[in-house]
Amino acid sequence: MTQAATLVKSRLEGGQYRVRFVNPQEHYRRLKAEIDGAIFDCLENGDLIHRKQLFDFEKNLAAYAGTKYAVGVNSGYHALLFSLIAKNIGPGDEVITVGHTFAATVSAIVHCGAVPILVDVAKDFNMDPEKLEAAITSKTKAVIPVHLNGRVCPMDEIMRLAQKHNLAVVEDAAQALGAIFQGTMGGAFGDAGCFSFYPFKALGGFGDGGAVTTNDPDVARIVTLLRYNGEDRDTGEFYYHGQTALLDNVQAAVLDVKLRHFPFWVAHRRRLARLYQEDLADVKEVALPHFLGQEHQDSYQNYVIRTERRDDLRSHLKDSGIETLVSWPTPMWHHKGLNLGPWNLPETESICREALSLPMNAEVTEEDVGIIARAVRDFFN
Ligand SMILES: *Cc1c(COP(=O)(O)O)cnc(C)c1O
């Protein structure tokens, strides 16, 4: 089930929650004046496609991410697909990514014609460089590290291996806006950084959206062509068979408003994470997502705990009025329709059994964290 379908289902079954996993109504209420202004500006001026609001947002996103360029597209999936195509990845090539990611990461590899190779993750849910190195063959042309849950992968090691083996690096930064490793933001290390503005990402629109960040003018140019049917709109020349995949101008206007608030939301998430840590530190049945490494500043897109009694804890929290999410209950390659063949990735399999995402977003309050932590403690007592 998709994340959205899971939420709808739990809403139907669950009745009133005290703490919702996401709260789009409250999110909108807090920003209503600014957002309404930005949307009505677009509507009144007829700024619907490929206008100033899109270009402004791209400029501001690039400045925030610390890259030369950002190109808006209509989803994180398209950001990944276009980045791979821009790096000339196609039939006959192998692309290495992790087993523990959203299906879109792997679908982008399949749809550019390459073969996805899945490797296992480490305890921090992210790509293990040793597993990456062991999977490299003469056919490997690219690697997609996935910065999951708002934590950047060990990009020093991954970039070193990529340089040694001449691999393109396309970062799946869909969950990593605002996350930092060694002073650099996720999405600014490799050839391309791929962001998603799906409504429940830390920076989310009112529908689908995405972007590619890059320092490479060729990647920026090719993605810009691919998103708009392959045509250079200044000259009318078609360079590729592209797609219809622009980031909508109205979405860009909304995202540009939200981007101004975004650094405060990241600070809020870090504060909530510290509170969870304080409140749950002595619950020995639960592993918390606080990992070693001074050089990491995680942004906590998700706050994912692990416990062997995950499903029972989840029911208990639901009965206590607390909505949670499991991402993802089934390893991706177990879905027969994806045709990914068998893989042996024990850490990914155990995460699928043990991981539980607790409420974590800009609308969750410090008091909410107290309520949630108390319910978790009650369960284990
Ligand atoms: C959300 C997400 C994507 C896909 O983004 P969409 O905008 O939904 O296409 C890809 N990878 C990861 C890790 C994600 O969380």
C-alpha cells in the first residue's frame, strides 16, 4: 500500500486521533494568508506554466541546497529518471541502489532501461559503502545513494568509490532537504540531487512535485529539456524525446512560500527528536534513530524507531489515539510485479519487520511528544 493509502485507511478505521501522523489542515491554517496570496497572484496574472514563480523557486532552492542549479520537475521519480538519462545511463548498464527505499528509486532505474542492483543498508537505514563496493562490476555505471529519513549517507566513502570506479552519482534526496553531512547538504555531493515535494515530505506542495539540484550545467540543461517535451523553448529546437513533466507554476509559488519557513521547521524537527530521545532513552526494547557521527546533522524527515514488538506497539499506540506509519512493511523485491528477482538483504528485511515511524512534522508539538512517549513507555511496562 502506498503511504497515502495507508493514511486514508487508518483514518477510516481509527476514528479520532489525538496525535495525527500528518496534519495538512493545520499546516495550511498556519500559512493561509501567505499561501493564498501566492496562489491568487498566479491565478490573477495567468501565471500557470513556466513562469517567474518557477524560476524564483528554483533559484531559492539552489541557494538553500548549495548547488549552482535547481530544475523543477513534477515528482521525485521524474527527478531520478531524468538525472539518470542526463548521465547517459541506459540499456546494458547496472545501477546500484539500496533495497530499503521507496519503489520510485528502483522504477527510475528500470524505466531508463538499466538493471537495478540492490544492496543492504547499515544500522542507520542508509547505504553501507562496503556493500556498495562489493556489488560493483564492469557494467556498473551509476550509484543512487538514498538519504533516508533525513540523514545523509556516508558520502565521503561513496564519492571516493564512485571516483575510483568512474560511476555517476545520483542522490535520492527525496527525504533529505535540510540534512547535512560534513557541512554539505544532501543532494549537493554527486552529479545530481533528486528531491520530492510530495505533500508529506518535509517540504511538500499541494500535490506532486520534485526537483533536480546540480553543479553540472549539462545535467541542468538536459533535465530542463526533458521536462518540457525535449524542446528548447527559446529556439524551438527539439533535442530529445522528452516528457511532460514540469513543476507546475502554482506549486512552485506555494513551495517558494514554504521554503522561507523551512529552516525553522528543520530546527523544530531536531528539537522534537531530542525530546523523543530524552523521553525514551531508558526503554531498552526500543532502538532510537540517533546514530554516531559528529559530522551528521540529520533533518528528521521521519522519526523511525525499531522494536521486535512493532505490530503490537503500533496497535497499542492506535488505541491510545496516536497515528503511526510503517515504511515499508514488505521488502520491495518481494512484490512479484516489480520483477526484481531474489535478493538477500538481512538488515533491510529486519527493518521491514521492526521499523515504526512516530509522528514528526512541523505541526507536532512538544506536548504531543510527551503523550506519545508516555504511551510507548506504558506499552513496555
Ligand atoms: C518520496 C520518495 C521518492 C519519490 O518521490 P515522488 O515525488 O513521490 O515521486 C523517491 N525516493 C524516496 C526515498 C522517497 O521517499
